[in-house]
Amino acid sequence: MKITNIETIPVLVPLTPRLAIKSARGYHTASPFLFIKVHTDAEITGLGEVSCTPIWSGEDNVTAAHFISNLLAPALIGRDPRNIEACMALLDSILAENLFTKSGVEMALWDILGKAAGLPLYRLLGGAVRESVPTKFSISGLEPDKAAEIAQWAYGLGFRTMKVKVGKNPAEDIARVRAVREAVGAGVRLGVDANGGWSVRDAIRTLNRLEECDIYFAEQPVSPQDPAWMAEVRRNIGVPVMADESVFHLSQALALVRAAAADIFSVYVGKGGGIGAARKIAAVGEAAGLTCTVGSNLELGVASAAMIHLAKATRGIDAETFPCDIIGPLYYETDLLKNPLPIQGGVAQCHELPGLGVELDEEAVKRYVCR
């Protein structure tokens, strides 16, 4: 089997306005993503999604399409897409960083392999370690009453684990978390996500005050620039610390372990450069006695499917203790799939079909295509 062409489809998909995510990194109101179709001479086409936003990843659908069309596709055409490790090593040798872009290509290669084998992707990754994937809902960093209203809505959907966006203003952050806790009651596990927005001093003081709200983890409390900063926070608070923006690369995972800076790694299909990279980071965490969850950049349906397969098949991901953020499709009016994923309140599942198990709704995609 040989790759014959790589097609790119740039889209701009708005979030449902009341669910748009406000955080320390800005306001996520629309997603400039890129769909990828890797075509082969065996008449098997693999789907991928580059779930990138400039403020978070430094990439968007323009940069992704440029690099794929001008660098990555010329290198891959004529190669066997089933040799995924070799293909990704080649891409790493010709393009630095741009991890979400590479991830979209790798995703499509896994889709091809699954379709060629006639097996769902999670079976190619070693089989299921859980039948479905527990998930949590992310509450935007809005005014306390609005955040509480969204939390109540998420509770009504069935979510019993949530996280609240913080990291902007400590007093406002505390008021928001208190409002959410009052809205959902004691039966909901509640974490906070600062997206690196606090100083070390503010993180320690604010998180210690938030213990009265019975929070059970703190995600990326400080900037990812120096693991020592997060290690200092971890030594001075009473809840587990989750690394997100500070763990894109395998080397960063090792540095966090050495610095004793985290209890949990938030791994992404996109952030690390693909499913293979995410599983390597999960293995580092498992070997070091840490655990992992799956984080989100509000992916659409194609990448969400890849995330479910990753979480379903990876033992180092403890989705029961720290549910995953596989919730992107809930934030949009459509996930652009012909057959939407079975993602419900608090649980996500994949389709039992070969590869990623998803197909684009081509008519819906046309409505969101941008040039």
C-alpha cells in the first residue's frame, strides 16, 4: 500500500456561544481546525484532524495546511502508511515542533491501518482496558452566577466530575469555584484549571483557600516555563497537581518527574504529536508512579474519536480517578460527523468500526470550510 495524496480541508467552527471557554489563555469562541484525508492506492482513505488554536499551540489551519502541502505530503507520498513509526520519524526530521499538525497526519495513518486490518483502533493499541471512558466537564471562567448555571446544566446531562477555569484573578476565581460548588452540591468531584495563569505565590494562597470547596486536583497552576515553580506549589498545597501546558514533550515529562512537580499528566493526541507520543508520556508517568488523564483542546469528532481509542486502550491513563476531557463535540452545534460519537454526560465511547470508526458529514463540512 502506498500514499498517493494528502488532502487538507480548513474549517472554522464556532462554539455554542454560552459554552465558549474563557480562561487565563483567552476566550475560545471558534476553532480554526484542519481535516486531513490521506489517500492510498488501495482505495483506503485515512481521516485526521489538526485541533490547533494559535494562542495555545502556535498553529492554526493555515500553518497546518501549508506545512502538510509543502513539506509533509511530498515526503510521505509513495510510502506505506502502515509503517507509522517510520513515517513519523521522517516528519520529525523535516519539521520541528508543529505537534498538532503532525498529530493530524499520524491520526490518519492509524485510521488507515485500522481499516486495512478491519479492526477498531483501540484493538491495534492492545485492546480495551475499560469498556467506556469516564469524562469530566469544563466550566468556563465566567462570572460566578453564569459559571454556576453552566455547572447545573452539565449536572443535568449526567456529569459528576467537573473542573472550573481559574487563573485570572484570585478573588474572582474563589468566588466562581464557590458558586459552582454550591450549585452542584457535595456529590460532584470538582477540580480547578489555571492554565498557568497564577504566580507561585497566588497559586499557593488561592489553592489553600479553595480546599474549603473540596477541590480534588489543581491543573497547571503556574506557568510551564520552569518545573521548579510547579514543584514549589505542589509542596505547599494539599491536592494533587496536574501538568498540562508543561508536558508537550517526552523530555518535559521526565523533567517534571525529576523535579517532583506533578501527580498527574494531562496527555493529548494533538499536544504530544500523536497517539504514539501520548502513550510514551503515559508510560513515563506510569513508571514514575504518576497517573495520566486525557486533556482537550475542544476537538471535533475525528480527533475526539482518536482520544477515546487512546484512553480506552492505555493502562497508564486512570480515567476512573481523573476522568478525561473528551467533551469537545458537546461544545459545538455539530461535530461534523455523519454518525456522531456516543459521547454523553460523564462517559464517552467509540464506534465498533475499523480504524477511528468515523466518517465526515461532507455537506456539513462545506458549511464551515474557510479559505
